[in-house]
Amino acid sequence: MSENTVTFNEAEKTRRFNFGKAFRQYGTFVIFVLLILLAQAQSDAFLTERNVMNVLRQMSGIGVMSIGMLFVILTRGIDLSVGSIAALGAVSTAILLQSYPLPVTLAMVVGIGAACGLISGVFIAFFRLPAFVITLAMMTAARGFALILSNGQPIMLGEAGRPLQAFGTSYTLGVPQPALLMLACFAIAFVVLNFTRFGRMVKAIGSNEEAVRLSGIQVPWYVLSVYVISGALAAVAGVLVTSRSGVGSASVGAGNELDVIAAVVIGGASLMGGRGGVINTFIGVLILGVIGNIMNLAGVPGYHQQVYLGVIIVAAVVLQHGTTLLRR
């Protein structure tokens, strides 16, 4: 084999590798842009200010939960309890507001969510029990507590909840306030994940936990922390839903854990841990919102939407990770 042939083959491998790397990095953005074009072609109402702001408001709860899920997945974990913790947060908000001022109520609700994450995290981090099983148990228990506290009935916020309802329905600089809170959470998560020791350790644990452990890092404490973060943010999501509806209901967040996982995975995060980013996760959340909005504008029946959504999610994930398969 001539030297020119070897050089050509090496160049070809480099070209393919760079293309694959670029697609994995920017594939989420490509999918998002294509969906935007498709949505606008489907309905002229899609890119109106009112519709865009409605999508942002509706996805604010999913977005906040997806941040916690990203941190968990980066450590090669999973948290199936986020939807149920959101329900517990919603019901707790409605109950506590009857006796405590809004700031105290919010602090207590976030504490309840963090406590749920703490319980799951202890079993996962220190007892080395499977995250799937433990968070599945927490999912059942948290939903059960929400049903017990509410007696299975929605709880109106009433007069004490008017400031919270005002937050959920108001705008600042033309942007819904729940969406602004979501964006603030994403901004904080971006800084933490990319510019702090904690963020570097979270990624490292997912990439090679044993190497991190052998270097003297207390891995269990980091793993515990991400579940606490996930639980706290899930409770915040419950508060956001309650602020929009004016009702604390145990049905809040039903099935949201799957939407949140889908958003993180569509954003390019690996369920094997160590790979994922905050910006791509945000785009993944928007992709889910756009898909749902397209189907609503097209008048697709609710039951059919579930089928189409599943197919679209699979297609997006295949496109996102397809270059890895092609390289093998």
C-alpha cells in the first residue's frame, strides 16, 4: 500500500470522525430547526408571539425537572419519581399556603422535594441499590402521600394563593414569569455543570466511576447530591404547575418522568452516563413542546398524539445517536 493511499485513508477517517462529532454536538439544534420549519408550514399561527409564549409557559415544569434529571443521568442514574414529587409539591403548596406566608411555603415545599431525593439518594449512593427500583418505589410513595394529603381531591389555592397565581399568569418583558424562572434554572445549571468542581465530578463519575473513586473522591456524596437536586427541582415544577392552574392536585406530573427523560435523551445525553449538556437539554425540552404544539394546531386527537409522539421521539434519538452506530 502506497504512502498516498495511507494518507488518504487517514484523512477519510478524520473527515468521518469530525462529521460524526459535529452531528452529535449540533444534531439537536438541526432537529429543532427542522421541527420549527415543519410547524410553521403546518400553521401560520405557530410563530405568533402568543403561541410561542404559551409553549414556553406550558413546558416550564418539564424544563425545570429536566435539569435535575440531566444531573442524575450524567452519573449513570435514573429518577422515575420526579412526576410524583411534583404532585406532592403541588398538593403541599396548596395546603401550606393556608397557614404560612408564600416565601415560607415555597421553602418548605422545596425542602419536601429535596427530602424525597435525599431518601432515594441514600439507598442508591450508600447502599448501592438500583436507582430504577428505588426511584420507582419513591414514585409510588410520593404519589400516595399526595393522594392522602388531598383526599384525592383538587385543593383550590384561594385568597392566600393569589400572589402565586399572579406569578403563574403574569409576564415580564413579554415573557411568562414561569418561563423566566425555568431559564434562570438552566443558566445556573450551565454554570454549575461547566465551571465548578461539582459539575466536573458529576460528569467524571458517569464516565468512569471507579477511576474517580480510586482518586480519593467521595463518590457517594456526589451521587446523593444529584438526587437531592432532582427532588428539589421536581417540587419546584409542582409549584409552577399550581401557579398556572390555581389548584393543587395529586394528578400533577402523571407520566412526566417519561417526558423529562425523553427531553434529556433527545438533547444528546447518554443513559450510560458522562455525556450531556444543559443547552442541548433545553433544546430537547423545546423539541417536546414544539411536537405537542404541532399536533394541537393540526387537530390531532389526544390519544393519537401519544402514538405519534413516541414515534417522533424514537426517530429523533436515532438521528441523534445514529452517527455512533455508523462509525462502528
